[in-house]
Amino acid sequence: MATHTKLPVQRIALWAALLFSSVPNVWAAPPVALTITNFSRSNGTSVISWAAETNAFNNVLFTVQRATAPNSNFTNLANVSENVPLVYTDSGSSNPAAFYRIVESNAYTSLFQSGAFTAYNAANTSGLDTTGYGGAIFDGRYIYFVPARNDLQSKGIVLRFDTTGDFNTAGSWAAYDASITSGLSTKGYLGGVFDGRYVYFAPNQNVPGYHGNVLRLDTTGNFNTAGSWSAYDASTTSGLDTRGFLGGVFDGRYVYFVPSYNGTNYHGRVLRFDTTTNFTSAGSWSAYDAGITSGLTTKGFIGGVFDGRYIYFVPDYNGSDYSGTVLRFDTTGNFSTAGSWSAYDASITSGLTTKGFAGGVFDGRYVYFVPDKYFGAFHGNVLRFDTTGNFSNAGSWSAYNAGNTSGLTTKGYASGVFDGRYIHFIPDYNGTAYHGTVLRLDTTGDFNTAGSWSAYDAGVTSGLNTKGYFGGVSDGRYIYFSPFYYGTAYHGVVLRFDAKLPRAIPATVRGGSNL
């Protein structure tokens, strides 16, 4: 983030250039802009001060630069830390038309930084049972937690956090019971997506059955007003049984719902909605049965990833075995044509068993598959695909066993979040216990080197039991972990990590969701 300031003799012009991604369908909360707050000049001495969002970790650094013209080379004058007044005095320039620029470096927080993890128990927000969530979605200001179930039943109570408010203040939190919307039972969702205006919740299980009732919120409306909510029964789209999904993906026009299990079978029926058309019109919806692709069984997925052209469906369990068969759709092709679909069996990669994943992450080049479980074991074998390579070539795929990182058991994760440098794996269940051990990969390092990996046990944070999460999301600065189940009960303890400044959503994250 940079702020340029031109300093003529009698006039001060301020030009602020904030670096937002130009990739379509990426939304970020407006940060506390790096802004010039004061300038004075007297007897050849210039004093410039500024304001910016800071944290408590003393890792944010500002560099003051000067040039004779905005298109000329800027010279570094000084580095200013966030823990001192944000002001600089320049007595070294006699040029009355000098340009000054304040550059804020990317400051990524150590996983071990004291105070970086905090937690809030949102379990009884707005007087409702706000426990058991399956994913989180960011719309540029609010984070919505996807209602999955509580100890007794599936649920439709959506939890919302206002990122402009205080994390630990009840007034920053709200909840709405959307359990009956448009005359439909709208309970039991896992994952969702944001298209720039609407939030979509992916239909999964409404105990005892699985369903296809897609729930939608118009974020321009009042969160607590029924008129802002709508639902559509998409359970028989294109003459197929389109129930039971786990995750959503947005490609800039279409929302894709990730096929999982419909109550009878694990399936590969991808449901798609055209966001340019009427939500409740059957013609806006289509489905394709990709259950057998490239001669492989392609069923039972958890989450999806979009790389700008292709959508990757993350393999979990196909009905007979935990799966490593990745399904891919070319969004430039025809949705209903087999030639637009391909699959690759990555179940043995780098000599490791690479099956049973839950969610994926794209960092701009690589797609990472989040390790969960396969028969007999929960695992930490992270699978990676190089999108610059051939999808069907084994050389484009690699895997690393991160199951014992930093001396901790780092197995059993449910989704991941990319902050622009690091991938954070969301802790769920490791085969022995529900856990809160966050696994992190530094994508600037060697994927196969232990030094690129770290882990931190956040299982007790702010005096709360912070274990058992399902999905997560970033607001550009903080990473939020979606509370699900910690072994004895479904819970509502939201875990948050202060990951980086200045805040920005990476261009690789689309649709505001990571599951």
C-alpha cells in the first residue's frame, strides 16, 4: 500500500493509491487507508505524518521515499516502525516540488506470536442456539457462518460478525433464524459462496434426509428481515437427483455446488446456477452427472477450487473407498459436454497415500488439497498440483507428509485459508481427538522442506476450548475459524488469528469462501 504526496510551493496535493486486486469477483473490506494526515514545510524542512492500521506486534514497517517526479526513481529516506509516532522530518531536500511516498511493507504474523490468536464464544447470539457451523463466507464487511447442525438436529440459524466492530463485543455479532424460507425447510448447510451481492448456502443434510434447498441472502437488504432471504428447491434439476452438496465455487458468473452424498449414494452430480438470471426460475439451474469421468469414479467431494479457468473438485470418499481422484471442469467449455470434464487419479503421489481430502486452496500457481482421512487413519499428506503443468501428468503433482510438524500431531484438517503468503490449515479431528493445532505452509519456501512448515496448538485460546473447526475465511487481515464440534458438543467458539497487514484479500480467493 502506498501514498504519494506532491509538494508544490504554495499547494499540497494528496494522492492515495491503495492496492486492490483487479481480478474480477474478489471482494475486500475497505482497510484503514494509509493516509497523509498532515504536511508542513518551512525553511527547507518538510514534516509529513500519516495514519494507518497497525497491530500490537511491532512488525509493521513504513518506508518514507522521495523523488523529483512521480515517474522517476524514489529514494528511500527512512524506515518508521508502527510502535513510534507515524511522522517523518525531511531536512535534506531543497526542491519545493518534491514527491514523497509512504510504502507499507507486508507484515505477516508469526504463528507463535503472543496474542495473535483470540477467541469469542458466540454460542448464544441474539438469544438463538448459534453452534455447529460448516464454513464461513466474507462479503467485504460481514462474515457469515454457515449453519450445519447442533446436538439435536440440522439448523438454519445463520451467525454473522461485523468486521468493523470489536471481536469481543456482543454488539458486533448477530444471528438470524432462516430455518423456514420461501416456504421451504432451509436447514443443514455445508459451505457457501458470495457473488458480489448474494450469499449462497450449499444444501447438505436436513436430518434425517438430504436436500437441495439452496438458501440465499441479499446482502443489500436487512439481515434480520425475511424479505432479504429466499430459497429454491433445486433437488431435481435437469432430471437428476441433485441433493447433498458440500461446498460452493464461483467463477464470475456461475455458482457451482460441490457434489457429496444424497442420503443413498455418494454422487458426482454438479449443480450450477447462473447468477445473471432469476434465482427461482428452473431455467437458471442446470446439472451435470460427472460421476464417471476419464474412465474413473468421480463421486463424493468436499469443497472446490477455482484457478481462473478450471474448477477442481476435492476428492473425499466415493462410496467404496477414500478417493484421490481429482475432478476438473474447464469453465471455457460447455457445462453439459463430457469433453469439458477430466479426472486424474492422484491417490499415490510422491510415494504417499494421497486420498481423503477436505477442501482446497489456490495460491496463484499451485492448488493444495487439505488432508483429512482415509481408511484406518487420519493423515497429514498434503497433495499439490502445479497449474502450469499438464493435469494428467504425474510430474505436475507432488505430496508432502506434514503429519508431525513442530513436534505436534498435525493430521485431520477441514479446509484452508491463504493470506497471500501462508496457507493455514483449519484443525478438525486427528484420529484421536478433536484438536486446535493450526498447520501452516510458507508458500515462498520449498514445499518438500520441513522448514517451510510450522504448527501451533491453539486448542485453548482466551480461556476457551478452541478445537474442532470446519472451514474458515479471511477478511484481509484476520483469519476466522468456523466452529463446529469439539468432541462432546457442537460449539460456537470462533477462533481468530491476526495474520497480516496491510489487509488485502489475495487475488486467488474468489467468492469469499474457502470450502
